[in-house]
Amino acid sequence: MRRRRPSPGRACLLLGCLWLVAVGTDAQPAPPFGQAGKDVEWVPTPDVLVDTMLDMAAVTPDDLVVDLGSGDGKTVIAAARLGARAVGVEYESNLVDYSRSRAAAAGVDDLTTFVAGNLFDFDLSPATVITMFLLPDLNMRLRPVLFDLAPGTRIVSNTWDLSGTEDDLDAPGWVPDRTIVLDPCPGWCTAHLWTVPAKVAGRWRTADGGLELEQEYQMVSGQLHTAAESFEVRHGKLVGRRLSFTVGDTTYEVTAQDDRLSGTATSPGGRENWDASR
């Protein structure tokens, strides 16, 4: 059954749409609440949810955070206050101007950049963290781009996830690695986190046979083959390049590179090094 599309009046184009706060007398005039945008109206998001999302993504000064549809710039500014470089992509020019003035007033203009443009035209490949508050159909359009980012890139979304298809928003899809629902609810309550997984589907050679893996986003299944028999791969999951799975009573914890899996295999008899190659 197709999920009812949320009303644009209840949706925000980006995670950075937050309750307005005064940041200094030099700031540009505040944009109007509910300002019409390219895809949805601009509606504030509670500060506590922005803080939760950045915490879920474990943002540090080593990160480049890109906020898709950055509104008044609050998410970008919050990330910069954590020491990260942060970029806001926003279609409405008055929101971009307002964001720049807020960043300057907050003293983080050296760590922030605001780009006026369509978020679908922006190169996301340098980002290590992406934040967003988009409608489900926009998430569906972005999902292939997000899945192809570098393994380990963290994605955090307010309210709407990356499941479904353009025709059926209730269909299975890229399930979150973690979800937090705030209680009490400040108005927008839910944050979802994904870590872009490495691509491991295919055949791998092992010391005594082979490994065949199938992958559905971060979930992994398949068969481990020896000269004598085959065994089911169970509980396979990727978090970035870290792959874990079990075969029988053995647990594998490996790092996935383009042409190699390397790590350990732990069984009741002990732990040993293990690897496989394409």
C-alpha cells in the first residue's frame, strides 16, 4: 500500500531548518516561516533533533558535513561549532544570504560555505557526513547517489528514511543502521542513520575454497564453499568497510577493500587470521 505523501506544509527541505534565534544585530532579516521553496515549504526543525543527528553521525573536526537544503544554515553552523568544515546547499537565495550572515555572527564563517543551487546538481563525493530533511520521493531520487558514495560516509535524515521505491514507499529498501525517536517529541522526533557500505557482492577466493556473497545495501548473505561442502553465510552486515558474518559456529570480522577481505575468524577452537580475494 502506497504511503500517503506528507503535506509540503509539514515538511522541511533540510535538516538545517530550525527555530529562529537571534545571532546578532548584523544578521540579515529572518526569512518568513513557511516560505515556499523549490520542492517544499521551509518549516523549522527543533534544535535538539539537529544536535541528535550530528551526535549520531559522530561529527568531528576531521569531517566535511554537507547539509542538503540548508535553509537558515543552523545545521551547518552547528557542525562548524564542532570543528567540522560544513557546506550548506540551498535553492533559495535569501536563505543563503541569511545563512551566511548567521555564520559570520556565530564566528564560524571560516569553516562554513553556503551554495545557492539545486541539491541534485551538487557533487557529494567529498563529503564524509550528509544531513537532510527531505520528502520521501526526494530521498528515493537521492538514494542511488548516496549508496555510491565512499564507504564509511555517514548519512543522517530527519523523519523520512531511504526505504521504498518511487512507486511504493512502503517497499523494502535501505534500512537505517540506527534510529532515534525523541521523547518527549519536540515536533519532529525521528532521526535515522546510515553508513555507506562497501560493495562486496560477488565471488571471492579463500585458502580452502570460495565465498559467494549477495548484498542488499548493508545486508549480506551467501555461501562459503570448501572442497567438500558448502555452508550458509548468516547475519552478514556491513558498516562502512567492516563486514561481519557467521558460518556455522565461526564468526568472521573482516575489512573489505576493493579486491580483498582481511580480518579474523573466531570459533570455539580459537581465533585465526582469515582473508579472501576477488
